[in-house]
Amino acid sequence: MRRLSPLLFAPFLLANAPDPQSVMIPETIRAMLDAALEAGNEADVNTIAKYARAADPLSGDAVLAIAEKWKADRAAQRTQVIRQASFLDLWSGKAEVGGYLTTGNSDTAGGTAVLDLNREGLRWRHKFHAQADYQSNLNITTREHYLASYEPNYKIDDRAYVYGVGQYEGDRFLGYYNRYSTSIGAGYSVIKTAGTKLDLELGPAYRHTEFTDDTVQSSLAARGTANFSIRILSGLSVSQVASAYVQRFNSTLSGTTSINAKLIGPLSAALSYSVQYESEPPIGSVSTDTTSRASLVYSF
């Protein structure tokens, strides 16, 4: 059964609840509620409202009324801000950088950079992802991978949406110089809570690949993705992103598992492990490529 938003019941709660000003709320509960409201933490506000009704039923309805009015006002203000914002406003995301350098018995250098941008509108969601990996040993390049994608989503309701995506990849060690992919399809947020999220997408795609053996392939494909994240503890989260392009020629399966630990302020540390499989790579290229990363992440 689909869960309805508490905001739908806010007018009824406010109409039937006692005037918050006429009800004496215990000092400790009021102090905690005021602190949560000032911090703008909706999860804390909901928790305090829930336990306030159990601790002191006489003032519990008044606490709930204050919390629901605060959430309704906050939602209205956010809607107004989104309506007035330009396309260049309201972007958030993270930048991830990692690298290493060794000298002596071996002369190895490597680096990785990832940029994720997101913009959440009333009807449209925009996602941009860019990634670059480089590694050399004794001045010989041993890894060189580039990826960039842009995905707009049109939200049908709170969970269902229609997506479109365009993607570019380059990885000569996996057997292709350039690969261009486009896809349209449907997405659904199977799990959508404060601590856990799971988004699934499925749709037709088209890919054009320029392989390192001078072969060029263009083909229809089926695209599917799964994006899962869970907050294990405060400041510690795990995510898993998997995607598949299945087609008559070379098919691709990829996945990345990440662990993110908050350090201080907007900074966090991340460990990730990525796997990419190509079903029919050119002769001389391997089918499976793996990458382990340790990096510093800045969220904004």
C-alpha cells in the first residue's frame, strides 16, 4: 500500500488540535522541539513529536500541531524558491579526488576524479556525472578511463519518473576509443526514506562504439540500472550503483560499491571498488576491468 504524505493530513490536524499557545508544553520537550526547528532537521522534529505524545499526552497534540505547521510552511517556502529559481540555481553535488605517487623500486603515478551534480525541481530532476581515472608505470600509461553522462528526469509523481540519458565513455585498455550511448525509459523509487534509497530504471538504448581494432558498431540495446544507498550510522553510508547495456554485439555490465565516512564539515573519506565487464572485447583486451579507489570527497 502506498504511504501518504503527512502533509496531506496537516489541515485536519491543525483544525482539530488545541491552540499551541493555550497548552502548557513541558519545558524539556519545548526546548528540544525549538532546537530541532531552529536546526531545520525534519527527522529530529518528527522524532520529538512522536515521543512527546507518548511522554505527555496532554501536550502531545500541541507539539504535533507545531511540527506539522512548521513542515507545511517549510514545504511552501521551498516550492516558492524553486518556482523563482533559474536553471543555474539549486545545484548540489560532490567532488571526489584521489591519487598516489611511488618512487624507488617502482615509478608509478595514478589519480582519479569524480564530479556529481544534482538539481531537484518541482517536476524535473537533473543529474550530471563525470569521471576520469589515470595510471602510469615507468612512464607507460596503464590505465586511462573517461566517462561523462547527463540525465534529466520528469517526475510523474513522488516515486515514478521518465528519464532520458546521454553518455560518453573512452577506455582503450578495455578495447574502445569512444562510445556514445543514449537511452529513454521509466524509473521508479522503490525505497525512499531518510536513510535508505533504491531507484530502478529500465528502457531501450542505442550505442555507437569505436573499438581499438578499427571496428565500429552501432546497435540498439536494453539499458537497466539500480542505484542503492543506505545510511548505516550517522556519518557512515554505503552505496551500490549497477548498470547493464545488453545488445546483439558487445554488452556491458558495470557496478561500483562505495563506503563513505564523514570527516569534518563538508569533507568525507571514500573507499570504492568498481567492476566493468565487456562481453566481446577486441583481441588483446581483457573482458573485465576492476578499480579500487581511496579518495577525499567535498560535498556542496
